[in-house]
Amino acid sequence: MVGPTAAVRIARPSRDLAAAERFYVDGLGLDVLYRSTTEAAGEHDLLMLGWRQASWHLELVGGAGSTEPSPTPEDLLVIYLSGPVDEELIGRLEQAGGTRVPQSAYWDRWGVTVRDPDGYRLVLSTRSWSNAE
């Protein structure tokens, strides 16, 4: 049965798993939960990132034959911080290959948006999930 304790996997392609790992691990502070590489035809390299205690993780698919990323400005990964965004965190994300970008009046008011090396957008929101609308 689907309910509030169900685990969530967010999967998307990456053109450079090493660059994505630097951004999400060195920059954001996620853990590498799983990694696999393959040279078999039709198979993909996988990198799963998250926090071990979280009920979600980010799966990045790369390698030969994987789909080319095609992010839009609305492909957002939003993390609700329930407080101010630490400028040191933004600096780490930028040093790890991210680019701070404007998003929209709503998200610019309630947080900071950083584009990852594949062009997907990470929003660090000052709001809490309970007051997000």
C-alpha cells in the first residue's frame, strides 16, 4: 500500500557521473548509497545518492547508451531547510560545479537555486515542508 512512509527514488540521466557526484556529495553533503559500472551492451552505470536515514534517494544513470539529460527550468529537486540558506553551502555547491541561477519570483523569495552539472536545478528553500504552498 502506498502511504507516507513509502520510499521514493528520483531517477534521471547524467552525462558525467563524476561531476554529479562532486556536486551532490562534496557540495551538498549527500552520501554515495550505491554505485555500479558496467561495460555490457545495453547496461548503464548507476550512482545512487542520499542520506542513509532518509526515505528518498537520487539515482543517476550514465555511461554509454544512456539517455542525454534534457532538464527544463521546472525540473526541480527542492530541499526544505526550515531556515536560512547557508552561504558556505552555496559556495561549496559552486566549487563542486554548480551555478547559482534565478528561478522564479516564488523560489527566489523562498530560497536559492543552484544548477547542477547536468543542468538540473536544486532549490534550497528556507521554508519548511509544513508551510510550503
